[in-house]
Amino acid sequence: MGIQRQLGFERSVGHQHSLGHKYNGPEFHRTGRPFLTSEVHEATKELHMYLARFKSLPMVKLFVALFVLASLSGVAQAQKAAKDLQNASGQVDVIVQFNRPLAPDLHQKVSKHGGQLKRELGLLQSGVYTVPASQISNLASEPDVAYISPDRPVYATGSSTGGSWVNDYHTDSINAPAAWLAGLSGNGVGVAVIDSGIATAEDMNRQSIAFSASFVPGAPSAVDQYGHGTHVTGIIAGNGADSSNPHSFYTFRGIAGGAKLINLRVLDGNGAGTESSVIAAIQTAIALKNVYNIRVINLSLGRPVYESYLVDPLCQAVEQAWRAGIVVVVAAGNDGRDNSQNTNGYGTITAPANDPYVITVGAMNTKGSRDRTGVVPTSYTSKGPTAFDHFVKPDLVAPGNLVISLYNKPLLLNQQNPQNEIQRGLYEDNGNPAKPSDAYFVLSGTSTAAPMVSATAALMIEQEPHLTPDEIKARMMLTAFKNLLPYSTAVDQTTGQSFTLSADAFTVGAGYLDVQSALNNKDHSFLGLGSALSPAVVVGPSGQVALVNAASAMWGTSAMWGTSAMWGTSAMWGTSAMWGTSAMWGTSAMWGTSAMWGTSAMWGTSAMWGTSAMWGTSAMWGTSAMWGTSAMWGTFSQLNDGWAVDTVNSAAATTTGTSGLLLGDLPN
């Protein structure tokens, strides 16, 4: 299971640095919130009592209560085993989260129920076991067991496509050349790429790869066998060698070519893996943080959401990395075309992109232009809000359509999709423009958007090494380009199907990545860890939408977004109050006087909920079709149960990763 090297948190499996020196990692103990069933029970009981008195409460308090209740949905009903285990049979691989640090007696308790230990995940006070499905309920009854979930499959969130190619100009579109002119390259900043590995490529400096390990069972080599990880890594740190010859008129280079790469392979030769492998890789990144200055993790992978982020082991792992001072960037997912619930693709964010801490990235189409004013959402980018917890995602967007980056001919992605090789005539004048490139390949998906944000984070850290993950997230969202086209149409270049899209908050988040502006911003967050949590969304009595600041909602304060003008008001974005206090999300002119917020009577009037000025344009919130279905929101009485998750997720699973869905919108 990987290169042999001894790390204390995974005693059954070791890893070794490619240079051979020894490192003994620490024993991990979970420093985040252990999820205790008794605490959930008490919290839920208190909330029910709280809601019973809602008629005498200001609506803001009701919103807070609904937010907390929604966050516990699917878990607070004394369920310690995930719903997707209910129909399991035979032997099942599961992740068991405990209420205390791992110890031999905990393994013995699982063994008592027929379980066999496969891997320790000390980061989460968890272990991976093979157990008889018939014993899951008995195992869940153990007092030390907090939650049991399957060791679910994860997939790459990029996909092949077909057609003719144009230059996507992604580095130009996000203003990356300004960073290079300033002498920034991400030099010395460790970026962990948790993916399918990295293969040999002309445009990849092997000395840039500081550490490699494989977490794929039975595959000790960390060399990419699929092609996805190589493509992702090229976007981050490709050196542009093949397009820098005397005949070249354009160079395809990574955004942070000086970054130090940590290659953690978790996806096999088909682009698939398990979440326990991803968690183990995250553990390794945290353990080696100070050894290789690992400050960024890129996760261009995911799986459907099955439960609240509070107990989802994949979400808990990325939060631990964030708490350790590592920026975690996650692809939003590629399920935006899923209309199985009549939501026009809304509510399809995958895990762990649904976690409020991480930076979740959606995909845009540059339409083959350097000019960012014409970029539009891709038809397939997953949209928020998130299932169960209803967080506003993505946080921002970046180019993710027909993105040109590195490949290696023998790898599976190229073997299956040789048409994705670009023509050399796109970047050099060699007298044979139709000749296929030996270096560059086209992929589409949020997988290709996420590494642009990861690379930008590396540039920001190189410039200001003391930046925290929350400050980086806030700066990127603050400075993102917001003057996007409110509506657009995308055409699937494979099927010709047309999609109408809007640049609303659940499709584009805070806007389009702007590297130069993010580097120029000097705002700081004074609230520390969690000050840039993605906000949550709730539905008002008449079906309108309000947003609650997730960082402060638990403590009784609330905040709301207003019109799309909110994206452009520097006065609002420039203050740390945005993330942690009850400061309003719109302009004072829109919201009126402070007296409006002080009277509980105001919360119940139609003037509050019914005016279009309050809620902004449909471009901000999407079409009415999105909000009108009970599958999307349910009624207030159904908030405990979240959405029709089984149905939604089964549909999403058929459009994720290696399912055969060919992604790619026409470039123009």
C-alpha cells in the first residue's frame, strides 16, 4: 500500500520518501469536534423546545434554529449508521468514527462484531474495517461508536470531451501573468495534489516533486496510470518547456511553476478510489506539513453527499487540514446538468466540496478568449446550495472548459480519448499545424478549475507567508471578478443539447478568480479560524431565500444577502465584519435604517419578504423553477430530513467521474 514509510497514525501501512530518509510522524488525535450522539440528542431536544415557542420569537431567531436543525438533519434522529448502509449485505468496508482516540480496546469491540481492521485513521479517531452487514446495527449500539459510514468510492471530477480545440487562455483570463511579472511562482510553497498520481512529462520538473506516496491498495507506485493527476498538476506547476521552443508563439505554463509538489496518489488506473485512501493521504499531508512546507491541498475529486458535513468523514478530514493551517481547495463537482429533481442542476455540490471551511471551485467557459468579461458558467458545473446543510457553494469559479494541460500518451485517459490531443498549430508555427501535440491534452470539469485556485493560493503564500487559510479564502472571494453576464446559453458539443444558465450565487459564488487582485488585496480577518465559513441558506415563510452567516449563526446573530449589487460593494467585502458579525450583506440604502432590524414585527411583514428589491434579480438567485420544487427544499416540517437525498445522489452518481459522461461546452 504505497512506498514504505513509517507514519505513526497508520501503523498497519508505512511510506518511505523517494530519497529514503526516515521520518516518524505523530500519532494523530482528533482536535476538531467529535460527534457525540448524546450531544446531538440534547441539541435536537433543545431545538424542538425552541421551535415550539417560535410564534413569540423574532424571525431571525427562527432562522437560526432552522439552520442548526438543518445542519443536524439525517443525524439527529439517533442514527449512528449512514442511511446507505441500510440495504447492505455480505461483508462491507466501513469507516467507524469513535468518541475517543484510537486504542486496542476499540478495535477489539469491532472485532467482537466480526470486524477486521484494514487501516487506522487517527486523524478522525476512526478506523476502516470489513464487517458483516448483519452486525452494523449491533456495532452502532456500542457507546464508543460515534458514526458508521461506508468506505465510499470517490472519483476524479474532470472528464474527457470531443471536438475541435481552441486555446482556452485560462492563465490570461484570470490575470496570472501579472504574478509572473512580479516575480512570483509559488517558490518553496508545498502543494499536495491528492489525485491519480503524477506521470513523467516534458513540462514537469521532476525535482519539483518533493515527496510521493501511493494509497491505492495493491499499487505501491505513485506514478499516474490514469492521466488526471498529471493534467491537474500541470495546471499548477507545468514549466511550459514543450511550448517554449523557437517556433512557439504561446506557452502553456502552470500558474505556480515554482511550487513544491507533494504527490499523493489515491485514484487507480481508472480514476477511482475510496474515501479512506483520501483521508489517509490528508493525514500524510498534515504530518509532513512542516517537513515540506505544505500549505495547500488540491482535491479534484469527490463523491455524492450522503449526510451532514458534521459527521461525513471526508469533510471532517478536510477540516482537520484547514485547522492545521493548510488551504484546502476542492472541485465543486460536474453534476450541473442533472435535472432529475426538476432543480436545473441546483443542489448538486459533491463531498467534500460541501464543507463550509474549504474553498469550493466551480467551472467557467472562457469561450477561447483572454477577455474575462465574456466568461460564462459551464453547463455541467455543480451548483449549490449543499445537501442537508444548505451552504452557499461554490465559493468562487475559475476556467474549467476545454482546459489545456499536460498528459502522457500511454495513460488511460489518452488511450480512450486520443482526440483530446491538441494540434501543435495552437501554439507553434512549425509548418505542420495539424500535427498532434506530444505534451498537451484537453480536459473539462471542475477538476481543472480547482488547481487554478490552489496555484493562486501558493502565489499568495509566497508573497505573504503568514496568511491563514481563512484570509486566503476571504481575499479570493472579495477580489473575484463580479461583473459577469447575468444569463448565458451553453451547448454540449457532444450532443448539441442547449442549457440556459444564470450567474447567480449558487452557480458562480463570489465571482471569477482574479489572481492579480487577490495578490494586491491586503485585508485581514481578525476573527481567526473559521472566520470565512461559507454561509448557509434558509427559506422564508413565503418561499423566499435568506442567507445566514454560518460562522455566527450558532450564537444567535444573522445576516442576509441582498441584490446582486452586493457582489460589487467594496465597503461590505472589505470588512472582517462580513464573516463574523450580524453586519448586513447588502447596502444600507437597500436595507433601510437600523430600526428595521430592531423590531420583531418587521420580520413578519410582507414588505420584508415580498419585495423584489429585497431579494434582488433572478440572476442572483436563479430561476423560479429552482425554488419551486419540494424536492429542493421540502416544507419546514421536512427540514429534519434534508432533501430527497437517495434519489438525488443516485442520479448524481451516474454522472460523476468515470461514468462515461463526456463533458465540454462549445468553446464559442
